[in-house]
Amino acid sequence: WLAKLLAQSPNIPVVNSSEGVTLLAEDPHIWSSPRNARQMVQNIAAALSESFPAQKAQIEANRVTLTADIEAMDNSFRAMFSELKTRRFFVFHSAWKYFAKDYNLEEVAIEHGCKEPSADDIHHVVEEARASGARTIFAQPTMSRASADVVAKEIGGEVIMVNCLSEDWLQAMVQSAKEFKNALSQ
């Protein structure tokens, strides 16, 4: 999409907010990691300060505040997930790999590549979920949850909605982490 956007508006500045982030193969959801988000804040603040030098002091103050909030959240999550024995959680759409990596968790996805899962895919995830004792399947409000509902029914569990795309990212991440912790503590 970037090439098309730049072809239409070649003077738009482009900021690579993922610069300095170690990328996982085929996973664009870098913002699901508080540690990555902290780096993204740095990159965005630097670009904004360059584009709006008169606002540099306010941009820096906002960067410091947001970075402190993200660091506090990250520290809270480290403590929250440090004592868990079960570390594997099940999702419909793979959007939480970076989060899982940060806290030594394992994400298992029902669908891959934004394609509806086959009956074999669903069967495989049901077997994995049963073997691990999972009772929760996580889904996102922006995706269909039909396959998640099927898996949850088969394991006698439930679907819980989590959202790393919320406008209030900090609050949504805290709520999602609580949901993951609750599911993994059962």
C-alpha cells in the first residue's frame, strides 16, 4: 500500500516506526509488544520533532510521559506472567506473537494468513487445546469469531475478546493481559 500512497502523494513524509524493532517473520503486529511500542514512540517522537520543531518541547514531554506509562505497564506484565505454569494461549487471529515473546508465552492461532481455517486446522487446534487444558479462545472484535466459537464449544470453553487495535491502547493492553493471565491461571 505504501507504494500506491506515495505515488498519489509523493511529498508525504514516511516514518518507519518499526526501526530498531526485531521483526518476527510474517507478523506485522509489532504494537502488541509494550517493548516494541516503547521503541515506536521514540521513532515517532523523533519524526514529529523534526517535522514540527516549534512543538519539540511538548512532543518530548509527551514522549517521556508515554514511555514511562509503557515501562510501568511492561514491568507489571512481567510480574503478572512470571509465575505461570501454563504458558500457551489460543487465539483465532495471530496478533499476539510479539506480546507472547515479551513474556515467555506461546500463542497458538486457529487461522493463518488471514484465511478461514479448514476443518483439519480446527480439529488440530481443538486437539492441542484439549491436551493443554485450555478453556479460553481469544478473538478480536475486528475479525470473525465463528471458528473461535466452534473451537470453544468443542473444548467446553468460551471466547474472550481482546483488542490490540483499540484507540485507548494502554487500557486495552492492560485488559488483554488480565484476560490472558486469567485464562492461563485456570
